[in-house]
Amino acid sequence: PYYQVHQGPNKYDWEFTDITFKRLQELNITPIVDLCHFGVPDWIENFQNPDFPAYFAQYARAFAERFPYLQLYTPINEIFITATFSAQYGWWNERLRSDRAFVTALKHLCKANVMAMNAILEVQPGAVFIQSESSEYFHAYEPDCIP
């Protein structure tokens, strides 16, 4: 889990990750590496932090350097859902509810995803990126349903 591994700028606790990927290798399982699944470490605070993309890219590079044999990556899982649930619905992470917070989270998540892909490619030129995403739109059948 990203929030657990990334302990601070250029500081990582790889214990769980090392055990997990070693076992996957022993079982001959090819993983799709999901580097960020909805949450950030406490020291980053939340997706509103403008430094998040650079910190995440550093983490992605460090991960790729530690596990250079891995090739399949989903840098940030479901960017839209993460931004929506965190910064528009107020359910996760920063627990904000505004269009400004949503757009800020979305902007930082997208930037972090691209920066992470570039960082990984510098270490693992053969990396393949599998983007996992959801999108939705609610169209009210009746005006009473709009709220």
C-alpha cells in the first residue's frame, strides 16, 4: 500500500512489498502493479497537495528501481473515482465537497500519473501501462431527482 510504503521524501518501507513480490515471483504470477489505490501517506496529507505529483513520481521511480523485472503498471487506480469520492463527495482522503477541490484533486492525480509513467519508463523502458478507470453520469429522470 502506497500510504504505508512511502514514509517521507525518498524514504520507503519496502518490507511488505518485498515479501509480496517475492512470493508472486515464486508462484510465477505476473502482477499488474497498482502503485496508488485511493490513498496517500499521512505526511502528504491529501490530493490537494501540489507537491503530491513530484513525490509520487519519486516513489514510482524508486519502486521500478527496486523491482526492475516488473513490466505491467497501473500507476494510479481509478483517478476519476479517487477525485470524486475524495474531493467532491467528501467520503475519502481529504473529505472535501467542492468543485474546486475536485478539480484540484483531478489535476494533481493526472499529473502524478503521467509523471510516474515517465519515471518508470526511465528505469524500465519496456513498461506497459494499463489504466483502470471508471466514469459515470447521472441524468435525472425527473427534476425532483436532481438534488
